[in-house]
Amino acid sequence: LPANTTAGWHIHSGFSCSDAGDVGGHYYDGLASDPWTTTYTSDANGVASIDHTIAGFSISDMRPVGGRTLVIHSPQEKIGCGLLKVATGEITHMGPYPGYKGIETVIGTFVTAYDGTGITMTGTLAGLPSSTTAGIHIHSGYSCEDAASVGGHYFEGMPTDPWTTTYTSDDKGAAQISVAMKEFTLVAASPVMGRTVVVHSPKDKIACGLVGKATTLMASVGIYPGYA
């Protein structure tokens, strides 16, 4: 996102980001007025966290938003577009590691899915130390309330610890997460459902979240059609 900026994000009526004509306008069929005055505010690295409630919509029932376009604006133009899709796995929202007092404030969301042979963790994190490779691991605990509840690396019944997995951040402290682990499932053998996920810097544990259900749609936002 543009740094230090407040601009709009809105759900549109279309079902494709392939062409600007397919994105549609603001989606508010049957409402008396357009509710999409929603905005984000980015930080100096161009990162924003969005948490907003809009009454009158649903995922798949009354005034459904599932499958529709999500558009991100700069102050001058539309810059990003994605489709709201029902997540096929379990959602993790990252927050601070208990007791961590450092400068990083990690935010982000990813999905853990099971494909029949193992789990895959995919998503985006921001607020990481910049230009860094460090660890992201599933731990044995079920709570991020205190460090003791987080537990250690989860590999019960396995001969060795497989959690050598890492992220690599860019110069703005953002990273795309894609971690595949064949030894685990969501709820069967070696289940990860409900367990803690820990993100490290090279020196500290800096973020914690839980692998768990959420009534959520996920959108992977790319470039708005025609934006250059």
C-alpha cells in the first residue's frame, strides 16, 4: 500500500478481477444508501490491518459477498483487486508473543489446510524484521495467553524435530508464507488444530496465533486490472 495513507477498501458487485468491467461498482443491492465509506490507514511501511463490521451483508445468504470483488484504493485510484473466497482450511490470526517487548509488531493471517497427505500453511505476515529469514513453527500448546501455554515445537511421536521452517521478509518487513509439512493433519494423526503458531526473529519469539476455525472469507489481493 502507499505509505502513511488513508484510502478506501470496498466490496464490489463483480466476480472477477480479470478486467475492470468485470469488477463492478460498490455492492449494496437493496440498501437505501451506499455503505462503502470504509478505509484503511497504512503505516510507514505501507502496511495496514483492517477490522471492520458492515451490517446488512452475509457470506452466502442475504446480500451475499462470497465470491465478489474486494477493491483497494489509493487516494487517487484503484490499485488492488481480489476475490472473497471461503477459506478451505483453518484460519490463524497472528498477534504478539506473550511477554515480548521488542520493536516488531507482527500482524497477518494465514490458512492451514490438509490435502490428504499433509498440511500447508499459506498467507501473509507484516511487521516482521526487514530483510530477514527466521523461523515459523507450530507448537504443542493451545494458548497464547502466557509463554508456558505456548509449548515447545510440536512433533510428538516423531524421531526428530521437523520444525526448521522459515519465512523470508522483504525490506518492508512483509513475507508471503508457504509452508508444507507431510507429517501432520488437522484433526487426525499428529493434529495441529487449535495449537499455537510461533513466529521468530533471529533472536526472539515475536508473534503467536492459534490454528483454529473462523467464520471468514479470504481474499488474495493483486493488482487492479489496468493499474500501472
